[in-house]
Amino acid sequence: MISGLSGCWGVVLLAVLVGVSGSADAYTPDSPEVRQVVDKAVAWLEKNELKSPVGGQCLVGLALLKAGKAQSHPLIQSAIAAARKSAEQFAAKGAPGHCYNETIACIYLCDVDPMRYAPEINMFAQGMLKRQRPNGCWSYEPYTYDDTSQTQYGVLCLWAAHQAGVAIPARAIESVAHWLMRSQSTDGGWVYRAADNGSYERVSQGTSTHSMTAAGTGSLYVCAHLLGFGADAKRSGGKQEKSGLPPALQKVESEQGKGKRQMYLQPSGTNAQQLFGFAAAGDAWFARNLRFDVREYRLYYIYGLERYKSFQELVQGQVVPEPDWYNQGVEFLRKSQLADGTWEYEGSYGLGAAVDTAFAVLFLTRSSQKAIKKATLDEGVLIGGMGLPKDLTNARMQDGKVVTPQMVRDVDDLLELLSSTEDKEFDPTALPGGLSLDADLTKRTSQLERLRALVTNENFEARLAAVRTLAKSRDLDNVPALIYALSDPNWMVVEAARDGLCFISRKFQGYGPPPNATPEQKQAAQIKWKQWYLAIRPDGQLID
């Protein structure tokens, strides 16, 4: 392991339950006890200056986001700026040494806004693909040894980038999955400096650690999800047809019942049963050794457990609302939180109070579970709550209830709000960034059709919400409506349509138009996007 924050993302973020006897109370991230601990930690993060490389800044920014802070928060914004700058440097010069800062920055931008930061996300992903070792792992540059810790971050980075729309080759994921299987120790665990013996027959790697075993097992589950081996893939109809097109452009047939448009890679040399056998050995290791009070990289490891368990839930299709491991983790963190709201241990080797505290917040808020739901279920941006909304700006009475633009969740909500509004001049930016789509394929198809029709609506609010939602649904059928929206008189609609076309096509530079485009520039961009679309779908119908 390396000492010092700038070189020490060294042991992967995975945590294992507190080694206490007896049953813990049942908690969720919304439990008052959990919120109290999180709020105390967040208050400390907000008032203490963070002196950290980009990875630490992004972890703190992510913790604040998951705790409910607005994206406009100064620390969240400064982390975004640092991540974007890091992407440019990574693309230009690479990253000698470790890759923790770059992978964490990529994961952060994917969580913040995958469409807006698509160019930077692509830079990170391509850079990580280039530096993947021939045997599938990631390590230092120049090469020193096979590194389980950095390998975990490589896997997580590519998973996040794939969900954001970057084309990730299946061979990269299969290669690292095979490395993980070859480097597992005889007891089912992993070590930091793993030796690839070239065989799938386990050999002793030394003393397995909690953090590295969580890294290895969790990474296997991430690979299983990407390769379509999990319960989620089976529910959505399994694998896609091989059309030769990038995953985002492959047509999803309605009769297949694929309600979520979730795309999986096409494995050619990986056996699901074999992979799950190695993952099960890692699960068994934790069943024997689960604890929280580990000596080294404690918080780093605790957050890692949440990540490992979240992907295990996804792949196995078994989600427990109040799992024992989470309940025990909450109890441990409640008891070990310092008076000032932080956590820090001597065994953190220079990570610092801010990073350790961010790890704890990420565990308590179930941040990985939230990221998975956001990426795989195509959730809407905002969800209405119980009682009166906190923000009553632009509120309207609708069917005897107080309704605000923030509470708009689907196409029907939007149309009803607009039709019941006498004064159409309410703030359109208060509408959600995208409307949620029904999981039922028949209803979802109907919603998408209505959304496409809304791009010609007289109300700017309706056009903007419709375009933003179409832009986030990876459906090639939405392209004609988005191309049409490039001619919209409002620049917000135009930019949302442009970003959506780049997202769907995976052409991150795209064909424009540029910001504040003239009518001529919009028309030129429409012509290029039409040419691209008709090349992909010759029989496609465009909107005049």
C-alpha cells in the first residue's frame, strides 16, 4: 500500500459488518438515527477546507450529493471542475503512477450528469481501457505488480461509463473477470498484490484481507451484471441481437418485453456458472469473517461492503429492505463517530478525516444502491413526496392538492399541470430534468409516443421536459424528435436535444449545433444528424 492521500486509494472501498454479537436495530438511510449521524458528518465536511487531490474532492462531492445537497453546492461544483480538468490531463498525458483519482473522478461525473459530462467520461473510459494490463488487471505505470485495489476501480469506472453511454468492449470486462478468478486465494479471499498463476485452480496468495476480498467479490458481481449474467438481465429479456451497431443503437423489439432498455455486453469466452462459483467462494469468505473493526483502511473498507452488497443484490435479484449487514454497520458507525462528526483511524495511512468521513456517509446513504437504481431503472430525476412540498414556488391547486413543477413525474402529470395552469408563465427550470417512464412496456411505449408529440407543443415547459426525457431514454426511435427539436427557438431545448443525440449516438463531439447557435447553424446541424440517422436506419421517418 502507498502512504499519503495522493497515492493511497490503495485498498478498495468495501466494508464488512461489525463484529458484535446480538441483533442490531433495523435501519434504512431515511431512519432518523441514520439521518442524524449523516447530518453531523455533512456539517463537518462543509465547514472544513479539503486539501486533497481530485479523487478526494470527488468523494466528498459524492457524499454531499447522496446526503441530499444541491448540485449547486460549492464543494460539489469544485469537485466537478477538478474532475473535468483531470479528464483533459488524462487524455493528453495519461496518469503515471496509480489511477485512483481518474477512476473516482469518472464515477463522480457519471453520477452527477452523464449526458452533460459525456466527453470527459469518454476520455476517462478510453484512458482506462488503454492502460488495462494484457492479463486484464490494472496497476501502476510503470508496471510494478498486479493490483487488486486499482483493478476494482478500473471495473467500477468502466461500469459507470457503460451506463453513461460509452461503448465498452466485452473483451475488456471478460479479461478482468478472468483475472479476478485466477487471482482468488484458496480460502476464497483476495490480497492486495495478487499473483496471476495462469490457472483457475486456486493457490494460496497469502493472508486474505477484508478490503481486498470485498474488492474482488464485488468486482466479479459488477462483471456479471455487465455481461448479462444477473437476474436483472433475465427479467429484461436477456441478451440483445448482434446487429453490428453499438449497444445504444440496437433496436429493442417490443415483443421481447424489454421495458428498461438496459444493455448488456456480449460475452464470448466467459462461463456464468464458473464466474458465480468464484463469487460464491468470496461470499463464503465473508460469511466466516464478517466484521467492521478491521485495523487497516476501515472506512474505505466499510464503504466497499455497501458497494459489494449492492451489486450482489442486483445480480442475485434478492433485495432485503433492512439487511443485517447494513444494520450492523449503522450501529458501528453511530458508536464510533467522533464528537465533531468525523471518523478517522490510524490505519487509514494518510487518507484523512475528510475522505474517511465521506466513506462513512456513502455507506450510510446506500450510495451504490442509489447509483445502480439510477443507472438500471431509468428513474425520473425528481419524485414527489408526502405532505406539502418544501419549495412552493410556482405551486398550483390541482384536484384539491398542492402541485408544483418539482412534483411532475410522468407525461400525464405534465399535461395535467399545464392544462390546469391559467398563468402559463411559471419558471420552466423548476420542472424536473426528465420525466419518469413506466416500467410496463405497453405504458412506456405510449408515454414515449406522447413525449415525441410534445416537441411541437406551444408550451416551452412541455417541450423542454419532453426533450430532456427523450434524451435520457436510449431509444433510437427518439432521434427524429430530437433532430426536430434542434430548430426550437429556445436555446435550452436545443442544447438538451443536442446532448441527447450525442448520448444516443455515442458521438460525444457530435454534429452540433454550438451554444447560442444561429438559425443557419441549427439547420446545418440538423442536416448532419439526419444524414447520420438515415445511414443507421435507411427507412427512418423524419419530422418535417
